[in-house]
Amino acid sequence: MPEPDHQVAFEEAKEATRRAVFLNTARHMTSDETYKQNLARLFQICRSKAISAGAAMGLSERQIDEAISALCDDDYARLKNASHKEFVEFAKDSHEIVQKFLAKLDRI
């Protein structure tokens, strides 16, 4: 059974990665290479932390990616019929969640 700290760390990292996947799709909407690289790096950091935290719980990289992918699939299904306001709110929430996660990493 995973230790509570590992479970919390994994859940936070998984959520941050899910949100980073969403934000990373914005790469296709800009020609700014620096912005594209920053979004890609953001995703890489979150995914790396999710993999590390999941591994501490005994999960494989494949299991972790499948869990994140399932969340992203749910987001896609929900957002494809969302209003503009709902979409913008999800983007704002995603940004805040990822920034809080990164700030937490900086304190570690």
C-alpha cells in the first residue's frame, strides 16, 4: 500500500501534468518559439514528477501515462462541447494549478 505522502504527491503531479497537457496544446496557436519551448518544458517537468511520484507507489511509466491520458480524454470530451466561457475558465484554472505545482517544487 502506498504511503499517504506518495499518494498525495502522485495525485498532485498527475493533475499538474493533465493541466500541462491542456496548456501545451496552445503551442499550435503561436509562432513564438520561446513560448512553444516553455510550454513543452512545462509539460516535461510535470510529467517527470508524475512518473517519479508514481514509481514511488509502485506504478509503471505506462500505468502513469494511461492514468493521465484517461483524464485528458475526459477533458477533451467535456471541452469539445463547452462554452467559450467554460473553456477560458478551464484554461485559467489549468494555468493556476500548474503554477502552484511548480511553486511547490521550487520550495522542495
